[in-house]
Amino acid sequence: MEMVNSRRITNIGVMTALYAALTMVCSPLAYNDIQFRFSELLMLFCCFNKDYILSVTLGCCIVNIWSPLGFVDVGFGTAATLIAALLMYLLRNKVNLFVASFFPVVTNGFIIAAELKIVQGLPYWGCVGSVAFGEFICVSIIGVPIVRSMTKNRSFMKLIMTGTDMKSAKDR
């Protein structure tokens, strides 16, 4: 059984708050069919520590309460985030960070497009492309280089890897 301690709880809380704050700061760009949700780059931390699955999922759920798409975004958006985060963690030893960045691109592209089709009547395939494009920019193009550079700092890695095995994250 894993040890739950104040450091892990703090890390989860800080990442949840960071996700929510980053989304709120860029909220005009974070919703609808063209999305640039810069907080999504935090998804990449799910490749290093399963605690962040909870963080990004909870952060997404919290911030989607204020979505212009209504409460339905809490369900669809949170589900998309949870599925992508789980895939990133489960396949972390099989794919590199750049490949892992495609999980949120694909899940958000298809799931959020379905939501936009249902709620706003927008064309499904157009929304798949536009949502996936924004996600690709934020996670793959901006997020991967930022996270890769941060992982070179041993102190930072020690902090985010609390409760996990640091050896498993060596070559991401």
C-alpha cells in the first residue's frame, strides 16, 4: 500500500490549483471549438507520477464549472482529461514524452468535438480538427520542450516524483 503523506497531498493540490489558474487566466481561449488551453501542458506530468492524474482531472472539473458550454462541459471535458491522463500514465514506459503528448490531442479532439456537436450543433469533424490543433500546439509544441527542460533539474524531478520511482522516468 502506498504511503499518503502531506507532501503528496500538497503536490496534488498545487498542481490542481495551477491547472485551474492557468485555464482561468486564458479562459477566452480555453473553451469552444478553437481551444488554446495552456494548462493542458501539465498533462505531461502524468507520465512521471500517477498523482497528477487526479490533479489535472480535478483541475479540469473545477474550471469547467464556469465553462460557457454549461455544466455538460464538466462531464465531457473531465472525461477527456481523465482518459488521456490514464493513457499517458499507463503507457509511460512504452512511449516517449512527445508521443505521449498525442493522447490529450486525440481524446480532446474527439470527445470535445462530440460535446460541441451536441451542445452547439457545430460540425463534428471541423471541431475534431480545431480542438486537436489547439491541444497539439499547447501540449506537444509548447509543453513537451518546457517539460523536457524542467526534467533536467534533479531537484524539480525529486519534487514531482514524490511517492514514485525516479528510475522509471529517466528517459522520457
